[in-house]
Amino acid sequence: METLKNVWQKVKAVLLKIGGFFDVVAGCVGRGYQVIMRFRKIFISIPVVYGALKLAAYNRDHLGSEVGILLQENGSYAYTVARDAAIMYPLAVTGICLLLMFCSRRTLYPWLISMFSLVLPLLILITNIFPS
């Protein structure tokens, strides 16, 4: 019987610590929400910046030294640019979209446009790896 009492005291101590943790979290929720809303532009731009940099690094590794733009019907490209330009221009477009998001009063629409600008590096990669 003594061991059951010791086990119950240990379980009770652990549950009280967990409950204390949830009390602290619940107390910080109000302040945390205010902080998140105040810095929401920064918080929602972090995944876009991360995705843009990962796509740029992936394209740097997988694109050739010359990158074709505007694929023609006969399988050739209308323009060819250097790999660095094909990497930096979509990155600059995403950066400009994020800059406009920080300058805008409304956050969601410029952020969605910056999300759609992440399609540009994928489009360049697909059209250069799988030419018709």
C-alpha cells in the first residue's frame, strides 16, 4: 500500500507541473496574440523567404550554365540567359512583392502575390529540364 501512495504522489506532482505549465501558457495567450498580430507581416513572410531561398539554391544546383526562356514550338528557346540571372530575377520579384507587403496597409493580398511568385523558379526549372 505504501508504494501505491508514493506512486500517486509522484503522478500528482507531475500533473501539477503540467497544469502549472498550461496556466502559464493560458496567461500568455492574450499577450502572445497581441504580439503575433503586431508582427504578423514578419511572421507570414518568413516561410516565403525560406521557400524562395530554398528554390534558388535548388535551381543553382540543377540548372545548366545557360537557361532558356520562352520555349518555342520547335523545341528551341527564344532567349537564353545566364544561370545566375535566372536565379536572381525570380528571387528579386519575390523580394519586391514582400517589400510591397510591408508597405501595404492590407497584408493578405500582397502576401498571396509573393506566394504565387514562387512559381517562377519552378516554371524555369521545369521548362529547362523537360523541354518538349
